[in-house]
Amino acid sequence: MINFGTGKLIAVPTNLADGTAIATPTPVILGTMQDVSLDLSVEIKTLYGSKRYPIAVGQGKGKTEIKAKYAEIDGGILGSLFFGKAATSGIKAAVFDAGASIPADAPYTLTIAPPNTGDFVGDLGVMFAATGAQLDRVANAPGTGQYQVDPATGIYTFAAADQGKGVAISYEYSASTGGKVWTMTNETMGYTPSFTLLLQNGYDGKNLVCKLNRCVSGKLGLPLKSDDFAVYDFEAEAFANAAGVLGYICLF
């Protein structure tokens, strides 16, 4: 049969990072596929005598790998397939270059109001809007070209000499709703989140299907570009399930 295109690649999580079986898994679709490769390989072992060519050849250890490039990032790929953790509700993010003007009256303060009724987490710098010059952060009593910030309240204080000037403030914030967060923790080596993987591709009335019963992911790449769409990298390796079955390949 002849194949054309990338087909569909769908993973179904089976176990969390601590080995716990997932009772009701949510399938994860790797969307807008660009490339998929299924690589099956085995080590070749050779036995030589005194002659140039081997007198026996056998297969040794084998490996089955899936490599995919896709353009739609999905939370399930991060959480279920790679980290093996459930997400918590919320947002952790940053706001860059939020425009404001230093008040003309004392105490010359600006109070940050993060999106999604979020909380101020940390300062990421201040610049003068007109010149792009970066202000220096100080602990207290800011002078010209300086600022002070209270990390507990998100209140920025500026010098009286800079009153009325436009500034661009960057800061980190968090919110309790609006997104999903996966915390990257330092886990004990050994347990790995696993999943089943099904690849199907069809052309001209013919189909190729491959299902791998147990897989783990060893690579997840997020290659962002300045002038093009991001195409993400995902790699996984298959191993046999408890029944000793790696999976199947079907042609019809």
C-alpha cells in the first residue's frame, strides 16, 4: 500500500507518574500533525569463527520509537503524557510593558491590578515609556530614575522628580481561575507516566494502523520562532504490557 500525509496520532493515558492507574483516562489528540515516524529496530548479534563472515546471526534487544511534530499544544500532552500529573486550576503568568503615568501628586505611587482579578507575585522591571531607559529598583526613598515596589501589595513608588512621566511596568502574577497549571517537581527516579498510543493513516482506500500498548515519553520540545508557527516535538518509546504484548500493526 501507498501512504500519504501524517494521519492521526492519539494517546490514552494509563498511569500517573507515581504508578497509579488512571481509572477514567481522557484521550489526548496530537493536533495539526506535521510529521510522524514509527521506528522499529533490533540489535543484530553476530557469531564469528576464524573466517571473515559470521556463522550465525541473531536478533538481540529491540526498540520501538515514535517521533512526532505537531502544531497544537494541548494541556493533556504536558500533564498526562509527559509529567503524569493532574493540573490545578489557575494562571501563573507575566504582564509585559503595562503602560501607566507616574502621578503628579505625592506619594507618587502606582498600584498593580493583575488580569483575572489575580495577585501580584513579583517585579520584572520598569522602563520609561518615552526613552526605553530602565529604572533602577531600590529598597526605599527612590531618586530620579529609580523605583521601589512592595512585593506584598504590588504598589510601585517613584521619585517626585519623575512625576508625570510615562512608564512601562512588567510583573509576574497569579490567578485562581482561567487556566491550568502543572507544577514541575523533583520526583524520585523510576516511576514514569505511561500511555497507549494509536497511529492510523489512510490513502486511496487503504489503511495502516499501529497500536502500542505501553509507552513513555522521553522528550517534549517547545521550539518557538520569531517569524513562524511553532511546531512541537514529541518522542515516545514503547514497551510490552503485563501480558508481554507490545501492540499490533494492521493493514487493510
